[in-house]
Amino acid sequence: MGRRWHHYQLSAISRRYFWEARVIPAKWLAEADTRLDAHIRRTPLTYDAARDLYIKWENHQVTGSFKVRGALNKALTLLPWEREMGFVAASAGNHGQGVALAGKLLNAPVIVFAPQDAPLVKLDAIRELGAEVRLIRGGYHEAEKAGLTFAKENQSTWISPYNDGQVIAGQSTLATEVLRAEPKTAAATWLVPVSGGGLLAGISSVLREQANPALRPRSAQALGGRGRKKIDHDPLDQKECG
């Protein structure tokens, strides 16, 4: 098949996300689900009988990605003065669209720092939502560094795509929806795409609340992904999926 996926089981990085997810209070998970109800789409969950596989279609989300869940949830928890200071984020596209939409809904200025090779179609989508895009030479990490520095110097509100409890709580609503729509998934193996780890941590938080040892979140990433390069030398239980 054209694109291969790198699959690593609940070991090392996945295990760290799973257990660190314990710091996300159950109250935050429930509040995020209620808070986002008026702002996001409850995306379809379909079943492929031939593969015995459930698929959650987050490409049907309002910005085309799950990232809007975390960005919006974080923004909606902020105090008025934090919104007035404006939002700053780093993104190659999806998180930036989520933050831009949050700024539009809350009348807050938004600046998104993006790597210079970010897809033009995604940068245009960010701009169409009213945010300013600043291109940074280098990759995502350079954009994140520039964004963090700017936010600190200007006392703006930094919205991380993964390293924030309320962002993780927002991402967790995807799992809450799946379990609500099909309770039998509580006994399934969950395969989660991973990069920064926010979605994996959010889903793990919800699964942990089920207190079911059969629940086993596993993570996958495209072989060419930037995060893959970081884990190549880690002692992970790795499998290649065609």
C-alpha cells in the first residue's frame, strides 16, 4: 500500500501518555463534553463488518480535524482578560484552524506561527478565520519556539496543541462520543494517531475512567512523520502496518 504506518504498542511513549493522563480530572472530561456541545460536530462513527473495525470520522469536524476540540475547550475556559490579550499558537495547519475559530467565536485576536513549509491550503484556511499567520524558517519546533517567545514577551495567551490539560480534556471528547454511540467499544482495542500526544492522552483519560483492564490504547504514526524520527532510538514495541 502507498502509505505505511508505524504502529507501536502500549510501551514507552504510549505508556507514559496513558499513565500521565491520570492527572486530567474526570470533572474536566465531563465539563469539556458539555462545554463543546454547541460548537463542534458530533462526528459519525461507522462500523466496517469485514474488518471488525469502528471508524470515527473526524474529517467531518467543523475545521476538518479533531484539533478544534482541544483548542476550543481551552479557549472557552479562559478568563475575559486572557482572551483580550489574544491567542498565540504554533501549527502546521489543523491546530491553527482550531485556535483561529476559537478567536473568531470569542472575538479574540489570534496569531499562528507556522513552519515555512506548511500546506498553503491550511494556512489560507487559518487566515480565512481571521487569524494572522507568521511563517518561520525551519520546521514545527522552530515555529513553536518563536510562538512561545512572542507570547511571553507580549503577555499573550499561549494555546499548545498538546501540552495543556484543558486541550487534552477537549480532545478526550472524541472518546466520550465513541463510547456513548457504541458502548461495546469499551472492550475494544483503540488505535490512535499520535504526534504530540494530546489526542492519545485525552482518549487514555476517558478509557481509564472506565476502569476496564481490557481497554488497550495503541498509537500509530506514518513512517515519515516527524515524531517517528524522535522515537527511532527508543526501545519501543514496534510494528509496521501495510
